[in-house]
Amino acid sequence: MSGSPHHDALKPVTSAAFWFGFILLTVLYYISAPHLPAIKQRAWLLTAISSGIMSLSSFPLFFEYAKSCGDLRSVSSSNLWTHVASRFFQAYLVADLTMGFVHYRSKVNLLTGWVHHAIYVFIVEYSLRMDWSHIFCLCAIMEVPTFALAIASIDARLRSDVFFAVSFFTTRILLHIVLCVSLFVDRDVVTGGSFGPGVIMACIFPLHAFWFSGCIKGFVKRANLSKTPVSHSDADPLSSVVKVTRYLDRTNTAAPSSAPSHSFTHAPRSSSVLSRRRSALRLAMRARWDQLGLWKAGGRLNEMQRRFRAALPARERVYEYVGLESSSARLAMIDERLGFRDRPSS
């Protein structure tokens, strides 16, 4: 696909920008990765850098678009800045796949990683060759929620679900719809009558809608969990000891008003409390053994020992085989030599 004259004139500069961005991102990864212990943090590192830079690059064009009340015709056309920014994003896509293949392959999803990045490499190339890099940079405002998600994945203290949800809806849902309609309506002026950008935006929107629905479902799920906290005390058999002992302390230490306050009445009561506590402890330990399956394991071990002992020959046969005799056999031999059939009892 041949490019526009403007693209051909800027091609040496944009090619250098691509390789500069690729090398820069690679170096920044190897410098910063040792300071990030989790593989998830390292996987989001390049995304945080790229989304931050692309968001800043889109601000001038977005301000022009917002100032004109959503008129794409008022946005500046493609220039060196938009071409370089687009090439940088293309370099990020390649660098993220390269570093992901080498260092965090388990975190690179097939759809949102390999397929997504590969398709966007061609989308960026298409926009550059058609001299529509200003449209791509304007749409880069949608990288704001990506930046929020990336920095939250690197440092959980920076997480804000509300900011992410609001920025995602305003950019990747609401603004996406408005831009998609504008690219179809104003295609004669903005894209020279081409349906290409509008079709691409329409094809990308279902993916954004799918991600947003997942975001909302996650919020609802976390809200329900916060309203009904799960208590693990009931699942722990040892917690019954605490419950029983507390109940016994309340029922046994509080004597009725008519009960005598003699000192000899405390001894049976305390012994009863101790016996009940021991019983509760035995029940709790037996429940824990049942929970861990230790009774079954012990039974299997005893069965193995029984079968092993049954497979061994009797002790007398072993003595006879090696030329030894047991004490009872030696006594019987002595009696036989002395002529006694039965030894007298002492």
C-alpha cells in the first residue's frame, strides 16, 4: 500500500522514531524491572509508560476537539508530532510483545495481547500511510483509563476504581460512539470520503463494550462481597473450643443469688469446667482430624503395616533358616535330652 506524499516525506524521521522508541522502552524495562518483584508489575510496566505518553500526546488535539464542540474539522491535520507519536505507539506494541515473549509470557493473553497488538500495528501503519495520524492521536485519549489501570497494577495504593470506571466510560464508550458517528458523517472533509476510520472504530467498539461490562460486573461483585463478609470462624473446628469455653465461663462463674457462697462449692464447679473444656478440645481435635483426613490416612497406614507383617515369615522359621534357635526351642531340646516330657511347674 503506497503512502501519501506527506508520509513519504516524513518516513525517514518516523522510522528513526520507531527504533528510538523500541530501544528506549526496552532499556527502561531492564532498568525498572529489577525493582518490581511481581511478574504482574513487570508485565504492566511498558503499558504504563506508553499509555502515559500517548495520553499526553492526545491532549492538544482533544482540547481542539472539545473547544469546537466535537467538530472533527476543527482538529489540526497530521504533522510531524502526530506521526512520531503514532510510530512510538507502534514501537510499544512490538516491544511489549517482545518483552512479554521473553520475560512475562504467562501474562500476555492471546486476545488482548497477541491478537490485539498485531492488529493495532497494522491500524497504526494504515493511519500513517493514509495521513490520518491526527485521528489516531486524537483517539489516544482513550489511553487514560489504560494508564490508570497500569499504574494500579504496579502499585495498588494508586488504584481508584471510580476514576477508572468514569474515564473508561467517557472515553472508550461515550467518546468512541461520538467519534464513530462523526467519522461517518464528516468523512468527505475529514477522511476524503473514506469509510476506513469509521469502520475500524465500529469494529473496535464491541471489544470496549465487553471490557466495560466486565468492569461493571466486577464492581457489583465486590460490592456484594463487602455487604456480606465471609466469616471463616465457623469453618475452623478449633473455633468451637473458644465458643464452648466462653459459654462455660458465663454459665458457671455467674452463681444464682440464692446459692451459698461457701468456698468448698468452687472446687467441683472448676473441675466440671475443666472436664468440659477437655471434652470440647477432644471434639475439636477430632473434627480437625476428620477435616484433614488424618483418620483415613492412619487407617491406611495400619492396613499397610498389617499386610507387611503378614507377608513376613514367622520368627521360628527365620531362626531355623539362619541356624539359630529361640529360647523355647532350646528349652524343649534340653528337656528331651534329660528325658522330661513336661517341665514341672515351679
